[in-house]
Amino acid sequence: MKRVCVYCGSGKGDCGDYVDFARILGKTLADEGIGIVYGGGRKGMMGALAHAALQSGGQVIGVIPQDLFDRGLGLTKATELRVVDSMHTRKALMAELADAFIAMPGGLGTVEEFFEILTWSQLGLHQKACGLLNVAGYFDHLIRLIDHMIDQGFAEPTDRSRFVVDDSPEALLAKLRSLRVPGPSVFDRLQE
């Protein structure tokens, strides 16, 4: 695992633990020699993650759409900041550059990006490990929703094994390293 894509909020959220864990994750990844691919922001959790990694000597690649960069939201001190034409290009490039994915607390964009990458796994477009850093139980309801999707027949039981969950950055990285991502599952359901 050379690079991990981290999805997280551009804001700080209302719990101080969120930003603290963004810093801890950034430092942990840098200390383990794992580069970060992220949304390129300089503020909020994104900024805390990137600054902590850079201060610990880590590599940070930011990917930001031109319109957000033009608004002054990009972290120009990143190891590399790629300015792209759209959010679609941003997400595709982030996925291409990463060997694994972690979602931290964030808003609609964070959840959308995580679900998209899980969907790509479900379709067999990649077999990269995905994880939720479940700071202060932030993703508990999301995990229950996914379990409900499985219970209701809209997802396969194997889809729950496409991602791992932990509240410790170190433990989550260990789980990501050992995760064996199943092959495509959506086609099984469509054949019925």
C-alpha cells in the first residue's frame, strides 16, 4: 500500500475528535511511509489531515477542481496539487492514484465518494481495500443502513465484506492491509 485516498470533510464538524483524528491519521500514514491522496482542500479536516502528514515528512497529493481552486480553497503547499476540470475528473484521478480508501467523518460529498468507490468495487472496477474510520461512532448509522440494504435484498452479504471499520487509525490500516476484497457481486443479483 503506497498511497491511501482519504475522503473527509472540508469543514471541522462539531466534535473536536474529528479534527484530532484527521491529524492522527495524517501523521500515522506519514510515519508508515504511506502517501495521501485527498480532495486538495486547505481547511477543515482536509487541511488538518494534509498539514499533519506534511509536518511528519509525508507525501500529500491533492486533487481539486478548478472552480474550488479559483476560490482559494486549495492547499498549495501539498507535495503535489493537481487542478482538474470537474468533480468527476477529480474522483476518477483520486481513485486511480490510490491503493486503498478511507472515509472519515464528513458531509454529503464524503459519503457520496465512499459509496461510489464501494459501487465500483461491487461492479469489479477495482479490488482495492476500503475502510471507515469511525470516529466517535460517526458511521454507526451508515453501517446499519448498509446492513439494512443487505437484509432487504438490495445488496449482497459479500458487499459488507468490501470494507472494514475501526475507530483507531493504526488498527484500521492493519485491517486494510489484510482485507481480501471479494469479486463483483452486483451481477449475481441481476442474473436472477
